[in-house]
Amino acid sequence: MTRIALGVAALAAAIVCATTGFVAGRFALSGEAVAGRSLRATPGVVTVIRDVARLEATSFHIEKVIEAADQQSRLWGFVQAKDALLLVAVGDVVAGIDLAKLRDEDVHADPAAGTLTIRLPAPEIISSTLDEHATHVYSRSTDTLAVYDEHLEGDARRAAEGQMRKAALDAGILDRARRSAERTVGGLLRSLGYEHVDIAFRDVT
């Protein structure tokens, strides 16, 4: 057999293998029989969704002004001194779905009918981070008898992150994350061949 003939044969074998793998994968997702075996669709769907890991559904950009002060008593309590600062905090709060928490029993698929019902984990705050370049101390004042508190700015930054999370929750970030996750996950499942997708969410625990 010539080199050309060998090359053609190898190429044909590769195409057959690739086609077989593709068809097998499609059958595995659709739940149809392969080589006399019935394959369930649900584990495959759960695996596909879990592979997404954390779905960052929505992000809020927030700016807060934080006042922090250390009240200090001096001269046996006759004088009250203060070390204080104003912090301009800028950052982002991200909400989404931790798809690693998805359980097998949360997915019910009927490949023949093209329907799928799924219950996703409840939306949650995934992260809240300060922009270190934009966050800065606007003003700092230390009374004459006060001691400069080197931890005051760090305390203010931690307080800023907490207030940013609260502001995002009050503004409805979890509801927006829920709607965004419905669109994203729904589109993913429809791309797998399910025409009718019903998405619900677990209650917050």
C-alpha cells in the first residue's frame, strides 16, 4: 500500500472515530439507547451544569463614604480626644449561583418529550471587593492628645465591604441574579436539545 493510500485510510479512520464519539455523546445526553443500553439523561445534564461552577449573574458597582473614629479618654477622663477619618470606598458586589451545589435530584428530564425541570441553588453574594486604586482616605484628623490608630483605616475598609453588601442586597441584587441565571441556564439547557425548560430555585437557608 502506498503512502498516499495509508494516509487516506488513517484519515478515514479518524473521521469514523470522531463521528462515533459525537453520536455517542449526543445519545448520552438525549437518553437514547446505545449498543442496546439505555442511558439516563439527568447525570449528564447535571455534569454539564456543574462544569460552569459559579455563575456570576450580576454585578453592582457601589461607592460609599465611611466615617470611622476612635474615641479616646485622656487626663483621667476629663478630656475626650478623637482619631477620625473619612474613607471613600469604591467597589463591586457580585451575586450569582453556586452550581457546584446542584444535586442529582434537582434535575428531572424527559428526553423523549424534550422537557426538563430543574431546581437551582438560591442566589447568593459571591464576592464583594474594594477597588484599591479608587478607594482612598478623603480626610484624617487626630486630636492633639489622641493616639494615631494605625488600624483605623483597615477597620473602615472592612466596614465598607459590609455596607456595600447590604446596599446591594437592599437594591435587589439577588432578584436580578435570579433572573439572569434563569436566562443563562435556560439557554444552556435548550442548547442541549430540551425545548421546554422549567427553572425554580431553592429557598434560602
